[in-house]
Amino acid sequence: MKIGERGQVTIPKEIRERFGLGPDTEVEFEVVNGTVVLRKLAKKLGLERWKGRCAKSFAELKYASVDDYLDDVRGR
């Protein structure tokens, strides 16, 4: 397999299917003991959009924070 003019290579279909590498999959390259390693990155969860969604509910239940709620349900 050769690297193309723009530094691109084609990952064989068998490997893409085995490791779930699709068109939008994020990967990173790393050098380990003189060898180039391609690693699939974990999907980002996008939790920012959920930030603050439970504030009103926790306030109605008289909890100042999620930590206070967790302490209560864990019996601390």
C-alpha cells in the first residue's frame, strides 16, 4: 500500500468493518517504540446540552446540588 500525494491511505474494508471505522470516525496517530499506531477515538458524548437541565427539579426537591442529592440517596 502506498501513501498518496496528499498523505492519504485507504484502510482495508476488513479492518474498517472489524473496528467500526466509518466516514465520520475520529482517529489519532501516535508513535510507539518507533511504530506509527492508528487509534480510534471514543465518541464525544456532547453532555454540554444537558448542563443545567435538572436544576429546577433538584431545587423543588430542596437539594442545593447534585452532590447533595447523591449524598442523600447514598445515606451519607
